[in-house]
Amino acid sequence: MPPSTDKPVATSSLIAPSVIMAKEALACSLASMTIPPLVNWAEVIKSVQQTERSRKEFNTPLRTVTQIVNTGGVGRLLLTGLDSSMAREIFYNASRWVLYENITKGLLADVPLNNVEKFGVAFFCGCVGSISSNPFDLIRVRQQSTALSAMRTAPSVASEILKSAGAKQQYRSLPFLALYKGYEINCVRAGLFTAGSFVSYEMTKAYLLKARGGKEDAYSHTLAGFSMGIVGTLMYMPADAARTAIYNDNAATGWKHVRRVSQDIYRTGGVRGFWRGTTSAMARTVPACTIFPVMMEQTRCWLGLDYF
């Protein structure tokens, strides 16, 4: 029998990219775990402000903090939704950061992308990240929005959502889809935040690289992260306000529901109503976006990867 002419499969060419992606995801996951314990309180304040949007005693972060602490103590403020927030950060960040890098520096490595094109890629990656983390987002918002009345655990809220869907005979064949309630507006929110924050991060890094003679370090990552937190927050707030209302509403979701909720937000607070809780949101996103890139970039170096 003549020898086979088939070429051996280069398994290393398949394994190497997988190992790199695993390291990228690990770097994002480890960095993500540092964020919720530090800034969860700000997310609680924002969620309560958005939920109680028609009550003047929740107009400012300080008033909202006072109400929460008086009702349930400091622990209620610091810990509500922390369990689901940890899971959400890991799934959300690992998926969108790794996907964006592999598209821009892998699939489209030979294509010079301008900022508008990067914005589009980042928006898509944000949508993917939101799909991967929507169940944890829904649970977290439900937990934090009811911080005035109770501090519920993630499993209890998840069980409540699934039981409610079962009672209404929704998603009979796939009951877990109840945890994807509001995914439409969550995709828009995550897409806007990711697009605005990623592009501003890369633009700021590029400017600092040029201004500092090509030097890249924790200093440039910190400043770039600070800028991405501000830009991303301002871009996602309108969608975030609508998402909070939808997540806490028992009505069926869809684009008609998004329109109805948006009209209600406008009726009760005007245009400013869509940015209600912005200060509280920035108290979370700006520190988180400042800390996360530094942690992620340094972890990448520790794992033998280049900077993002």
C-alpha cells in the first residue's frame, strides 16, 4: 500500500489561538472580580433612583443613600445584588473584550479601521456581551431596585422570575428564557456603552502613546480608563433608564414596551428623566473603568500577553 499523502493536521495552529483566547478571558475575569465589591453601592443608588423616578426624596444620590441606610443599614447599601453583580461582570467583560480584540486584531487585522468602524464593531461586541450576561443583569437590577424593602439573594430572585413565568405559562418549552426579559434594550445599552468606552479608551491611549514617546504603562491605562468611564456612561444612560423600568415591569417585553416605558420616563421627568441617576452611575462606572483596564492590562502581561 502506498504511503498516505494526507498532510498531518497542525494541531498547534488550533491550540495556540485557543490558549491565547483563554488567557485573554482569564485576564478580563480576574480584573472583573475586583470591581463589584468596590462600587456595588453606587449601582444600588442608581437603581433605586431610577425605580423611584417620580418621588422627590430620591432626586439626589445623598437623599437616596439616606433612605436606604435608614431602612436597611449600611449593609443593605453595600451588599444588595453583589452576588449577581460578580457573575455579571465576569460574563459581560470577558465576552466583549475578548471578542473585540479578536475581531479588530485578528479577523480584521489587515483592515485599517477608522473610529466609526471601530464604534460599529464595539457596538456589536457589546450586544454579544449583553446576551451572555442578561440573566445576571435582570437578577441584579431586580435585587437592587427593591433595596428599600429587602436584601434578596440572586437565587431567590431567579426562582421568583421563573415561577412567575411558569404561572403565566410563558416559555413553556424553554423556561430559562424568562431570564432574558428585556434583552432588546439591554443590547442597546451595552452596545452604546461598549462602543463609546472602547473607542474613547483606544483614542486616549493612542494620544498618550504619541505624547509620551511611545511609552505605555499603568499611567496611560488609568487615564484612558477614566475617559472611557465618562464617555460610556453618558452614552448609555437613556437606555439604562428604560432597562431598569422594563426589568422591574411584569408586562411582556418587546420594542412596543420599550416605547411605552420611554414615553412614561419622559412624561414624569422630561428629557432629564433619561439621565436620572447619572451621578450615581458615574460613581460606579468611572472608578470601575479606571481600575479595570489597569488590572486587565497588568494581568495580561503576567500571563505573557501583549497590552490590549
